[in-house]
Amino acid sequence: MDLCRHLRWKTFSRDETDPAAVFESLARDMVPYSCLRTCQPWGPDDDIVAPECCCNGRSCFQRDPLTDEIA
């Protein structure tokens, strides 16, 4: 799964240093997501923010290097 570098969730600051914790948070999918660019649950393209939605097909997508660590 490619992650957008602007995708955030409640425990991101705690999870970001541990790829296993990031994967666990995303797998649970029980947290609200927001976009770092808009600080809202929608991105700059007005589409919803979620790991499965924030993908390479969106104009605002920027791949996060963390993707390589959790793959």
C-alpha cells in the first residue's frame, strides 16, 4: 500500500517511528484520518481522506518514504 505523506491520524506522532505500529493502526482502521495540507477529513481535491483513498491516482498525492518500511 502506498501512503501519502500528508495522511495523518490521531496516533501518527507515536506510530511514525515504528513501521509495525503504523501498519497496526491502518489495519484497525478505527481512527479518523485527516490531511496535513487541509487539516480536514478531505484533501485539497475535496475527496475523502483515508489510506485506501489517498493513492497515486489523486493529484495531491505525494508518496511517503515510510511506505517502503511497512510493505
